[in-house]
Amino acid sequence: MNGKSDLIAALRQAVGDDHVWTDGDRIAPFLREDRGRWSGTADAVVRPGSTAEVASVVRCCMAAGVPIFPQGGNTGLVGGGVPAGGVVVTTGRMTRIRDLDVLNATMTVEAGCTLAQVQETAAGAGRLFPLSLASEGSAQIGGNLSTNAGGTAVLRYGNMRDLTLGIEAVLPSGEVLNALSALRKDNTGYDLKDLLIGAEGTLGIITAAVLKLFPKPARTVTAFAACAGPADALTLFDILRARCGETLVAFEYLERFGVQMVLDHLPGARDPMAQSWPAYALIELSSPDPEANLAERLEIALAEAMERELVPDAVIAGSEAQNAALWSLRESMSEMQKHAGASIKHDVAVPVSRVAEFITRGVAACTDYMPEVRPCPFGHFGDGNIHFNLTRPTNMTDAAFLAHYAQFNRIVHDLVASMGGSISAEHGIGLAKRDELPRYKDPVALNLCHVLKTAIDPLGLMNPGKVLAPR
């Protein structure tokens, strides 16, 4: 190929004229991430409709020496899908449910299916696909796989890697990796699916996956429990884990500042308690047993916590509407934070036994650096993943506050590393943490990542500049 025009012509031949976009206004939504932190450029946005078309597009780009930027629903939070020239390959047309095997408890789906579509299809068959995210209406399965997404039910079901049996992917060579195994036991060499899951599109483009399904819950109960802070919340979690076992699906930690933002700005939001408390736990139990008395089990656990003076007040949802209202306090928190000004956000993980210590020490360290900063830690307490967000002081502009991003990152990430944690729990590395990764990742492991990247993508054209900093 002799230039951009030849490449565009080849791409049009591969996928059809209607699915190669070059007009500036049309491709603009694909050039920036949702929060507006990063934006880029691209020569074209290509919308293949099948795995074969994805392979053709990849071969065209590799022959032209043009970088490829895979993109799903563009709901990522670390700039992993933002292009830097080249061609954006979006999987939004690949929405087929290829297979639904109820007896094997699996569903084979294409990468462009939204998470909500997969959830609804599973529910229609009387089954559950448990991954749940605030962006599930637009987040695509390919992106969920590429970032090894977590969500609110990891405590019970695991993250995306745990929910996947097999994948299909187009490699940088244009070859199609067919690892769509629906087996739960298959020890025939290296587990290549786990190499592609979480790679953020740097090793290939995931085009389909075999997902695990679970029994659909017949009973669900949700509670909102007040507590004095993270230490009491951690003890409450331990009580619930002991008393409720595998019926404990979610245990989310929230502090009053975050809840108040939702109450102030989300239309229809109401405080479920008569008075405010420093912190809260959002708890959900579920069971496929229609006879399971989850409410009684939860009441017993909460009564024990109250006797131990860990929980001064609690409410248990009595209807689906009340259940949804309680969950809206958690799921709307990130969006409602925007009303309080700029936020510096951290998606980190520490051992569950140390989450309370991390929050306490993290708040102290950040307020020592900037006394009027407003910490807003919340998240998946039960699996050690905390969204440690910091909202700007009321007397500071957004720009002035965001100028301290690097300093706050160093404070928080150094603390996480000292506690045996991770600087990225579920959002990925992307652009946001790429240059920090060498400071925190084992050098042997990091070098192996570079070796694998070079071996699989020798031209370095598959989502270049993400995850691994150029050497």
C-alpha cells in the first residue's frame, strides 16, 4: 500500500463502504474517553461485522504499518481506547449470541454485545450472568474482557476472567485464535485466553467469548447498615461472611460525603435513615432456593453486629423499588461526584484484611498533604477493591486541584504498594497508569510483559502506547 488512500480503499473493500468512517464529526465520539481526560486522532473508524472482517482489517493495517486501536463501548476510565492516529476498530456491529447451552451453563457471545444484552439473554433462559456495572447498558463484552472487569458481584462470582471459559481473538498477524472452549477442565498447554483477557487490546482483538452462567436467584434481599467507619464495616463484613456464606453477593462501603452528594443531586434520591452516620455498608444476599429465608439470616447477622455496637441502625429493603433505591445510592455516586467539582480518582486493591487500615491511612496522608481536600472512598469492600476518590476543596478551582494529580497518585499508590496491594484493581492501566507501572510492578514480571508483547505484536501496532511504556 502506498498511503492512506490505499489503506482506506482496502478497508472499504474488507467491510463495506458504509462501515469505514473518516468524516471528522462522525468519528469524533471515538476519539475521546467519556470523562474527557484524554482525546486523540484517527484516520478512520472501521466497524467490522464479523471475525473474518476483523481479521481482514488487521491484515490491511499491518501491511500498511498503521496502528490499530480496538474499541468497544468506550466506557473505559483509564484512556485505554483512545487512539493516537491510525485506525479505530470498533466491535459495535458484532452483537450475535452464537450459542446458549442451558445444561452446560454457558453462553457464547460476540464482543459487541452489551453487558445488559448478555444479562437479559441469560435471564430469559432462567439463568444469571452476574457481572454488573454502572455502565452495563453501553459497556461491551469485548471491553469487559479486555479490562478484566469486576463490578459489584466479584465477592460471590469473581471478575471477568473468572466468568469466562473460552475466547476467540484476532491476533496482530491477522490470524484467528479459536479458543472458544466451553470446557471447565482443559489442560492442553498454556491458557491463552487468560493472556488476552486483561491485555487491554495490546495483544489482539477479542471477537467472541464463552461465558459462564449461574442459577437465577429466586430470593434476593438488600440492606443498608450504618457504621462509624471502615474498621467497624470490616468487622461487619466478617460477621456476614461467617453467617451468610455464599449467599453474600455484595458488600459495598460508602461514606457520608459520597452519599450526601447523591442525595443532593440525584432526582428522587431519599435518605433511607432518619439521621446521618459517618459510613454505611450496602449488603446483598441472594439464593436460587425459593424457600431460602434470606431476610431472617440477614437480620440475625445484623442483630449480632448491633449487639457488638458495630451497627447503630440498619434498614432492609421490603420491595424491588426499595432495593433499587438503595442500590442507586451506590451506583450513582461516581456520576454525582461531578456536581462537587473535579475529582482525582484511584482504583486500587489491598488484601481484604487491610482495607480499613488503607482507608484510614490514605485519608490521613491525603489530608496531611492538602487539609481541605474532601476524600470520598467507596467500593467493593468485600474483595479489597476501593475507589479512593478525592474531591477538590470548595475554595479551589478544578484546574488548580487537578494540577496535584501526580502528587496524590504518589501518596496513594505508594501506600497501596506498601500494603501488598495493586494500583489497578478493575479499571486497567491504559494511559492513566502506564508510566507508573514500572515503579510498582515486579521488574521480572514487567520484562516478561514486554517479551510477550514483542513476540505477539513484533511491529508494535496493536493499541500502541497503552499498558506498557515504550522502552
